[in-house]
Amino acid sequence: MNQQTHPDKAAHRPSEAPEPQIAWTDGEGASRTAALFGDSFGGVPDGVWAAPGRVNLIGEHVDYNGGLCLPIALPHRTFVALARRDDGVVRVVSALAPSKVWSGTVADVVPGSVSSWVAYAAGPLWSLTQDGFGVGGFDAAVDSCVPLGAGLSSSAAIECAVAVALDEVYGLGQLVLGDAGRARLAAACVRAENEVAGAPTGGMDQAASMRALAGHALLLDNVDASIEQVPFDLESAGLELLVIDTRAEHALVDGQYAARRAACHAAAGRLGVATLREVDDLDAALAVLPDPVEAARVRHVVTEIARVREFTDLVRAGRVREVGPLLDASHESLRVDYEVSCAELDLAVATARAAGALGARMTGGGFGGSAIALIEAGAAASVAGAVAAAFASAGMGEPAFLAAVAGPGAGRVAQS
Ligand code: GLA
């Protein structure tokens, strides 16, 4: 959903430096969703809440292996204008299809009965109820500046925005508890995604959207969902993080993601460990895995977790300029051993590096979606221009760009 691309900008030639997609302000998101709410349901919402998309700095395809990952929340958020209803009715509407209000009851929101974006918007109602929270009906209007299908967690952003809204309108008291409550809400959102939407994802996206702090990367340990907030300030290092949305189609509810997850699970079983996080002697593990594909998957997971540790150590030590080779190695591992990259991602990464990036890698689930490039401050236009030109020469569709600055997690938006 690239609503923030101004029509004038759609006409630029690919070899010109494309404009980055700007995140909406609180006021912009609040007024858009409140207007959609009024048009769809009449009246005013109880409030407007927002939750961010994310980019993962490093630690890809390790969350469902009990690994470590290091995402940041994007300034790009999904906004939800929501009002509690005490008659058990649930109605949701999206700015993408404002004439199609989905309407049902609390009893209709169960796994298998709702699909597409409605599962993300209504799913937290089901999972919070399963977790013992007293929630009920609501009207909700959703709009977003998180690019859709770009591997930037647009679905987790919907879930998390609705979950924080329900927390407040139903007085669940989780947000006021701080991170412990946010962790509970994030877990409910993962369950909504896995069981209501049917996407077998890990927990990274919801953790980032719910638990991130502005100016920090979130070091998430997926063994127990514990976190460390790691100060992450590229500006003072004279750097920027450029997100390249390849616009190549990306879908997680397909067989590839589930197949990677199943291969890891099978390998863990063969190795006699609960998760691949427990593999501490990679060579010994590889020696006993008969299937070379399974062995390659394990090599990715184990080496990627080690890269997260190294990356985090460098960031903690104020040496973020030195993380580039780790980004590059992560991409190679995902491309060769995990086989989740694609031609567009590989071209984006190679071109960004050739245009001066300190390092670059695909981010998110892969098979399309986005890459990140660590670049010198002020180099965004030239790197983006080079990538756009390379895509045009290769006959690929036009990519989009955004600047990733670590933003805050989900919460209520001040009405302006
Ligand atoms: C998707 C999933 C996450 C994670 C990443 C890969 O974004 O939603 O849980 O597995 O892929 O790191």
C-alpha cells in the first residue's frame, strides 16, 4: 500500500533519484482513519492507535529456531480508529476497499472463518480471548503507510495496532505494565497470525512492532522472548539505513516459508535438540546430517545467530561502521544456504554495494520484499538512483525506497 507516493512522483524516470516514501505523522494517520471511521460507521472512534512495520537488521529466519534477531521499528505505521461495542458485533474496514465493510460477530472471529486482512484486524480479538482477556465487539477503520507485501511486517502492524486499541478500550491493563504487558500482547498477535490468519511465522515481527523503543534496536531472544534494548544511533556515526522495496511479489502464506520451518524442525529432531539454537558444534552437526539441503539450512541458522551476536557487540561498542561485512555475509547465507533470496533482492544488494553501501542484505522472509543497505549519510539519493537504474536495465519493475530510523512501538496516537 504505497499511498504516500505522490502522483507527481510516479512519473519520474527510473534513472533519476527516486523520492523516499515518507511516513505519516500522528495527525495525518489519525485524521485519515477517523474520517474513514466516520464515513463507514458514523460517529467518532474511542481513539486512534498505531503500530509500526519493522526492518530486521540481522538474524533472519532464526526466530522460529529459538535464535536471536535484531529488528528496529520503522517510522511507517498502521493506524486504527476503533470504538468498543458492547453488543458483540465486529465491523472492520480498510482504506484499501472503503466500500467493503466486513461485518460479523465475536463468535465469527475464529480460525478458518476469516481470511485476508480481516484475519489480521480481527484475529487479536480471538487470541486475546483465548489468553483469558475479556474483550468483545468493536468497529475499526484501518489505514497504513507501511508498504504492503514488502516484507516490512504490514500484517503484524495491523494486529498490534488493534491489540493495543483493545487493551485500552477493554481495560486489559497490559500497556500500563510496560514491556511485560507488551510481550503478552505481542504473543497474542503471533497467535492471531499463526492460527487465525494461518501464516506459520515466528515471533519477530510482532515483538518489534509492540516492544521497540525509538532510537534502539530490539535484541530478541526467541528462546524465552526476552529482550535487550540496544541503543542504535546511525546519525551520530554519519550513516543511514536505506530500505529498498523491490516490489517483487512476496507472500508468507505459501509453502516456501513453511518448508524452511519444517526442514529446521526435522534437522533439530535428527540432532536431538529442541531447536537449532542449541547446536553449538556446527561441524559435528553437519557431519551427521545426511541431507545436504537440510545441512545447508542448519549452517545458515547457526552462522546467522553468531552474526547477530557479533553485530550487536559492534553496535554496543560504538563500532557500527564495521557491521557491513556481517550484512553481506548474512545475505550470502540466505541466498546460498537458505535459498530465500530472488533476482530482484540480489540485484538490489549488489548494486547498493557497488554504489558505496558499507553492507547490504535482504530483510524479512525473502522471496521478494525488501533489502536494506547501510550507507553514508547523504548517499540515499545516489544509491537509490543506482538501484532504480539497475532495475530498469534488467527489465524489472520500479523499486521504492524509504529511510529506516528506529521508531517507537505500538501505542495510542495523540489526536491533533
Ligand atoms: C517473516 C516472519 C518472521 C521471520 C522472518 C524471517 O517476516 O514473519 O517471523 O521468520 O520472516 O526472519
